[in-house]
Amino acid sequence: MRIKMNPIAELDGDEMTRVLWGWIKEELLEPFVELNTEYYDLGLPNRDETGDAVTVQAAEAIRRLGVGVKCATITPNAQRMEEYHLHSQWKSPNATIRAVLDGTVFRTPILTGRIKPYVQGWAKPITIARHAYGDIYKAVEMKIPGPGKAELVFTGENGEQRQEIFTFKGSGILQGMHNRDDSIENFARACFGYALSRGEDLWFSAKDTISKTYDGNFRDIFQRVYDQEYKSAFAEKGISYFYTLIDDAVARVIRSNGGFIWATKNYDGDVMSDMVSTAFGSLAMMTSVLVSPDGCYEYEAAHGTVTRHYYRYQAGETTSTNPVATIFAWSGALRRRGELDGNGELSAFADRLEKATLDTIEAGVMTADLSALCADADVRKADTKAFLKAIRERLET
Ligand code: NAP
Ligand code: MG
């Protein structure tokens, strides 16, 4: 008897990950679950054909159904315009979906005993949440040609506020950036909600000693949202929230054993997420969840469409592309669906699927990207299909 479920939004994608998508469904999902999905084809040809309407429809489906799972997709550039004969250079689907859901992205590595993180103490995953609005990403900048006075000027309904920035004696540079209270509040809500759903502590860091008003505002909003909306739920769950200076956070993260969520400002998250994912081992083992402030979840792999492998696959070669992050995107979505509906069988299947995947790697069967990181003598490098078959065998027993 296959497990029944309520619908989730399924967002198909491009290239090698689109191939993996089909294989994972066929080998690891459909034999066990009566998959119930609203299917949206976000492959580049269909985005082009629909004038990218399919991306917005998919985002709205996630909002309606509460849960989505997404395959990696191509963000077109000039070269892709030619390769796919596109009508327009469509925006990144992830940016479009994030805007519709007003979501925050959480990236978490998948750990296995076979791959040692570069930081020896990291026994549990570290999840990074990056605020994806404003600061230098929406800054305006100016080259200053020579002497003169630079000022901040705000013109509001009740008049003007002014402050001198600097009086230049020679040439220089200038930058103006902003953020919005409602965006920071929604970021804070997504972080507190996600910490509760994972049962992990939440850290938030900024540089409020230097940036007393700007970063101080981030700190204060987090504290207010926490006190007013989440404090008692955190106490019930036995988890904690704390704010610390970014320098202190970096030092603590390195000394930690992992197992917490680190919320960061936009730039800090951009930089730190690359550092943390590299230190844990492989991009192919990084999962990503987009969480909206009202609790809709979209799961995906953090990596892209693995283009180079796809060209080899098209040429008839067998590739050893790692499907683990994409498998975990599915298991994450199924578990969430199960939790929302009280469908224990479905959540238990998600746990079994993840365990079978990790046990396969522990047994020494893994794709080339992982075997290259693992010096153990008993490791067997498998191509993607053989790896999926090995997981299936474990699932069946
Ligand atoms: P990528 O697809 O993540 O691949 C970069 C390299 O990392 C690959 O060439 C491969 O190295 C390795 N790699 C990544 N995932 C792997 C996996 N599952 N198994 C084995 N190796 C893996 O990034 P990219 O080449 O920069 O981007 C390709 C396309 O993906 C672009 O069109 C981009 O727009 C898109 N993209 C989409 C998303 C998304 O939808 N979330 C995110 C990033 C990029 P080797 O070739 O050396 O084996
Ligand atoms: Mg980055």
C-alpha cells in the first residue's frame, strides 16, 4: 500500500537536475508514495513559452498549498539567450518566488560520518539564514570628483531631516543604503518560526557597536518580535534566542559543535554561507529552504543545474552526479506536508528516505564528488543510477 498525501507544489527545472528529478521520483518516491503534486514546469523552454507566468503561478501554488519542492533552474544570461533562443532574459526564478513569498532562505549542510568538516568540532549542521533585502544590494553609489560636502537628506511629510556625512577636501567615494522595518520584521519572523520548527537555537549578529542606528535597528526589531511573539514558544520548546556582535558570532561559530541557526544581515549571509558550506565539504550536500513569514516552505538543493554533467549526459556518457541535496529537498517537503496534516506515515517515510540515503554513503557507496573527499579504502564510487539503486534497496528492506 503506497502512502497517501495532500498536495504539494512541484517545480521542475533544468539540465542535469531535471534528469535527477525524474529518476528520484521513479526510483525512490513513486514506489512508496502516491505522489500528489501540482506540477509546474519551470524548465527554461516552458518559462520562455509562458512569458515566465508559470513561475508566478508556481509561487502562488506554494502560498496556497503551504509546501513546495523545487528543482534547480537556469538563470538565463546572454549565452543562454542564444542556447535556448529565448524571447527575453527572464529573471532568476528564485528571485521571483522569493519576492512573491517575501521569504527568507535557510541553507543547511547534510552531514555524513564519511566526510569530515574542515572545522573538527562541527558535529551538527549550522544553518545560515540570510536577510535577502536591502543594504549594499540596493545601495546607490557616487564617485566624488573633488572638494565638497556630502549630506544625507530625507524629505518626509513633515519636512526635512539632514545630516552631514563628510566634507571632502579631495576626490573620493560615497554610498547610500537603506532597509525597511517591515522587511526586517518578516525576516525575524521567518527565523524565529524556522528555529521553532527545527527545535534549534537562533543567533542573530550585526555590528551595532559601530552602526548604532542602522544595525541597532535590526537588533531592536529582532528583540521586539521575539519578546512579543515568540518568547513563550521558545521557552516551551526549550530553545533560546540571542543577539551577539558579528565578530563574536564568527568566533563562537568556529568554536561551536553546530546545531543552531545563524541569522545574518544580507552581506554577512552572502559571505558566511559560502564559507560555511565549503567548510562542511561539498556544495552537492547543501539544502536550502525558502520560508515565508506566514509559514510557507519551499525546499530545494542549494546547487545549480550541474551543466557540465548534463552536456556529458547528452553525449551519452554515464555521470556520477550527486542527487543527495535534491533527495533531501523532496524528503523535507514530504515531512513538512506530513507534519502539517498529522500524516505520520508520510513524515516517517521522509525520515526513512533520508536514513537510507545516509546509510548508503556510510556503507561506502557514493558519487564521485564525495569519494574524492573521502580517503577511506572501502569506498566505492557509483554513478548516479547505481547510487539511487543502492538507496532503493535499503528503502525496501
Ligand atoms: P552548479 O550547477 O551548482 O555547478 C557547479 C559545479 O559544482 C559543477 O560543475 C560540479 O562540478 C559541482 N556540482 C554542483 N552540484 C553538484 C552535484 N549535485 N553533483 C556533483 N557535482 C556538483 O553551478 P553553476 O555551474 O554555476 O550553474 C549552472 C546553472 O545552474 C546556471 O545556469 C545557473 O543559473 C543555475 N543555478 C541555479 C540555482 C538554483 O536554481 N537554485 C543555483 C545556482 C545556479 P564538476 O563539474 O567539477 O563536477
Ligand atoms: Mg555568496
